[in-house]
Amino acid sequence: MSLLKSNSVQIGQSATATQNFTLSVPSSPDGTIKLARGNSGATTADILSVSSTGAITGATINGGAITSATAQATTSGTAIDFTGIPSWVKRVTLMLRGVSTSGTSTPWLIQLGDSGGIEITDYLSAGGRIATATASAVNSTAGFSISVNNAASNTIHGSMAITLIDSSNNSWVASGAFANSAAADSFVAAGSKSLSATLDRVRITTSGGTDTFDAGSVNILYEG
């Protein structure tokens, strides 16, 4: 019995490269393997990679996998963006840990966008605040609103799930719950938004975009 050894194997021999696949390991093998579309040595798109520990990643994994982006520090700037969200994604979860701003602008806004940029109009959104012996709410058409109380000492924790409800018109619904560890406050938020194209980015910003972030971190999970 003969044994064939190769770092790269092409599957398919179509004259159209994108109709072929290539299974390969690095030229200096390190325990990883990759499946890509295209010809060996000239692939056109990665399909998936398996690491030496068995972790699977890939831009076209479109079911079952939950992918974490890289957490970003909310210690400067007026807006934090996550871009490059794959087109197959049907749910994005935005997570806040100890987020604070320099001023008293309220509400904070979570906004969606596509290849044309962040969209800042036509949200159907409301956010509510529950504090000791008091409650309040605010509507917003500029984003999904987190109705924080107007204090620079706010330290907000929580998450919002943003889910595709209708792919035919890129319509998304959102709901989230948050708490202020610097006071006896909690917040709920919900709404919907139809985008002009496929979602590929999410932003958190302050109302008016004037106050700057000065503490905490934010990240997203996305899944198909």
C-alpha cells in the first residue's frame, strides 16, 4: 500500500476556480488545517479552519457556531463600532461591562448599519429606567435607547440581543436589560429597525454624540 503525503490537496478540476476546493495545512505544519474555495496555491475564499485545539473558525460557518468579536475598551471616543459582521448572521448580542461616560447625555444609543454606514433614523424604540420609588421611559428614532439616568458616575452592565426577523427587508428586532452598579437603577430597552441593506456593523454611542466614554468595555457575539 502506498502513502501519499502533501500539504495541499485540490478537490475538483473545474476551469472555474471558485467551483473547486483546497484542503491544506501550513508549509510548516502546526496542527491546523484549512478548507478553502479555489485552486491549490491560489484559493479565493476561506471556508473554515480547525486549530490544533479543535476550535473551528470561518467566515462562512452559518449555523450553530457562536463567534465572539474582540472586546473593545470604552475608555475614549464618542462611539464604539463593530464592523465586518458576516452576511449570514441572524443574531448579534451586544454586551456592556462597567461602561461609563464623561457627561450626562441620555439616552445611550445602540445603532445598526450596513455597507452604506451606520443608520441613525427610523428606529422604533423605547427604553425604560426603574429606580428606587421612581420610573421613567423615553422613545427614540435614532437608535435602540438605553435610558440611563443623567449622571457621569453611571457604570452600566448588561446585554442586548438584536435578531433578524425578516431577511426580505433586513428587519431586526432588539431587546435588552442593563443595570447601573453605581446606583440602584436598572434599564430595559426594545425596538425594531429595517436596514437598507444587509447588516454588517453595530455601534454604541451617546445621545448627540458629545459625551465621551471613559470606563469599561464592550463586545459582541454573533451567530447564524
